[in-house]
Amino acid sequence: AYLVLDDLRDAGVAVAVHPTMLRAGGAAENVSMETPARLHAAGLPFAFTSAFEGYVPKVRVVLFEASVAVGQGGLPRAAALHALTAGAARLLGLGDRIGALAPGLDADVVLWDGDPLEYTTHACTVVVGGVVTDETCR
């Protein structure tokens, strides 16, 4: 995507970003941890994706992908959180219903004991449909 930023902008499309640590090769020979930062700088809407890779013992987690884009790829933290929430909702055509905390939108909320982009942080309270469903830090 970062190789065709102008074309993407002219087409008015959003981008589902490849996993940030995808190994380069074959069709993925031009992958870059900086792709989300470059999309953000170009003003292009995007969301993170996860994927399975044989050398990784589990499916990659979208939160991990956003963290790598911030820590290694130069994406501003606020842009990463936007791409995980409102940006992803808009990309899916659901921005009028979910993705942000605003009157009239459906919202599930997670309260963390630290920065949600840090792996040492725990989800401590989960609110779904206005009801607290879990208050266990894990």
C-alpha cells in the first residue's frame, strides 16, 4: 500500500493493513512495519488485520499488530487506537453504529489497568450493552 499511496487516495479506498511483522517474500515482498504510519501520514483510512503464520505459535492478535506499528513503525499512538476502534468500524461500514463513545452509538467498553498497547496491561472491567459483565483483571 505504501508504494501506491496516491493511487489509493485517488480511488478513495480504505486499507486493511497486513500484519506488521509479516515475513517479506513472494506476494509480500514489500511489507513494512511502517505501512500504518505512512498511511496515516497520507491521510488514508486503515484498520489492522491479524493473520496466521506457520512460524508463530498462535494467530497474531490485532492489539499486538497496533503495538508494533507504534513501537517499531512510527505510528502515533492515537492513530493506532483510532484504527482499532472508529477507523475499523468505518472501514466495515459500521461507523454510524459502533467504534466510538458517543450518544446514540452502541458501545462495549473495556477498562484497563494501564496502556492498552502494552502487553503487561490487563483488562479489568468489561461493559457490554451498558452492563458490567466482568470485573476481573487478567
